Amino acid sequence: MTSSEREQLTDELIGVAVLSLLNENAPISTLALIRRLQAMEASEPDSQRRETLGNIIAEISSDNFAGAGHKPAKPSTPWDDGNRDNVYHLFSLQQPSGGSKKH
């Protein structure tokens, strides 16, 4: 099976799991998706699809629970360091000089 075929099967299986949750008006969450995928894996007769379901479950679980318990570091941005030299006001509150109207 090529990588594009694996990706297509992965997308299809996740889609089936999500659609089944939606059809049942079940809550959509990572945990609900994992449980649905596990149920699909347990009842899947095709070994290739069962293996793919196991890989999907492992990937979602590791992605979701790898960072549990700590906050990710806030990425630093150039504007967070107090450097405001790059701010240019397009419209100022000052009135145009002179009392005459231009238009």
C-alpha cells in the first residue's frame, strides 16, 4: 500500500468514525473519537483496515496525551518584547493643519 493510499484510508476511517458520532448526536471529542475508533477496530474483519485503525488510535492518543499536565510554552513574537518602533499610525486623532477644507 502506498503512502497516499494509507493517507486516504486513514482519512476515510476517521471520517466514518466522526460521521457515526454525528449520526448518533454523540459529543464530538478526542476521547469519543478514540473510543469509536477502538470499537471499529474490534469489529473490523479486514486485517489491513484493523492495522490502520490501530495506527490512527496510537497517533491520536500520543498527540493528545503527550502534553497532558503542562501548558505549552507561549511562543515569543517580535511585538511582545516592548519594541514598538514598527508601529505607524495611518489615522491620527490630530485635525489637519489649517482651518480650510480640502474638499
